Amino acid sequence: MQHQKEFCRFAEVYGRYNLVQERVAQALAKRVEGGCRRIVDIGCGSGTFYRAYEHPFISYLAVDISEEMLALHPQRAGVEKMVGDFDDPALFKRLSKRDFDLLVSSSALQWSKDLDLTIGRIASLKKSTALAIFTSGTFASLHKVAGTESPIRSSEETAGILKKHLDAKIDILKYKLYFKDTLSMLRYIKRSGVSGGERRLTYLQIKRVLENYRLPYLEFEVVVAIGK
């Protein structure tokens, strides 16, 4: 998985660039009721949801494919860390044997190779869920100027998959993040993790963006699902 390498490469500076992910985690955490005391967080990264979640818990299992990211996740009594890939059925076999009442994933599942299959596996656990998934509305204007297509799914496709498997309340969140110049914006894209760490723009496409991108911000679009 190409994006894993870039997440690892920028793990130490990730906290300086995940501003939108933090905002998404906060929005997700506000939608979660406090009755859930045993939590599993898949694709946890450096712990954005963990830091946003204000309710007491008995156990918190932080799962991520990157050991470097897990090393940055806060550690305290009740927190357990596990290396795991949400595209691997073995992870869900392990989770099916654990006692928990809430499965969370914030700003990670857009990179699932087969989201329909992954959400189906999540639903099979029959637990409360809180999911936030970026969509192709993210960086929409930039992709238009660069002449590229988003590597992630549309909000319609994402919401359709969620509704197929889960009885969930669906919301669409939109954000804008402003930059002093286009170069700073491109640097953010590379290091934020939102792009999955994939170098998708060629030299000519970057040149096109630097010359023609007129907006002082990047757009972000996220599907949020709370349900079971």
C-alpha cells in the first residue's frame, strides 16, 4: 500500500499537518453518546479521535497498519495498541473475539481497497459504529485544475455503501482550509495524510496548479455515519 509508506515517512511531523482530520474527529466524537465504554479505533493514526473523545472508557484498542503511527498514539491505562489492516479479514476475526461496544474509524476508510467489503465486515460485528470517510469532494477544485481524478469515492457512492450495510444516520461535512500561497497548499497535501501519501501529480500537473489555481483554500468533504 503506497500510502502506508508516506504515512510512515512523515509520522513525526504528521501532527502539524492533520488539522482537518482533527476537526473531523471532533465532529465525530460529538455525535457519539457516552454510554460506550469499550472502544475499537481502526485506522487510528496518531490518535486524533482518541484525543477528541471526552467520555470515560474502560478499554480503548487503537488499530493501525503503521507501527510508526501507533508509536505516536497516546498511551495510558486501558489503552492497547494493535498493528492491523482494515482490508485484511484476519483483523475482523480477531475483533470478533474481543469484548467491545463501539467501533470507530475517523479519516481512514477512504483508503480501503474494497469499501463495500470492509463496511460489510464492520457490520458483521454487530456493534455501534462511528465512521468518518473522506470523499472525492476533497480537493475537487484542485483536481479540476490539474486535470486529474480523485483516487477516492464520491459522497454518493460512500453513503450508498454505508446505507447498504448499516442502520446509520448519515451526514455530509464540508470544510475549507486556507493557505498563504499555492506552494504551501501543495506541501500540505503531501504531508497531511489526506491524499494517502500518493504522489499523483506529475511535474506538468503541479506546474498547471501553480499557474492556474486561484482559490486561497482547499475543499474537504467527509461522510459521517453513526449507527449499527
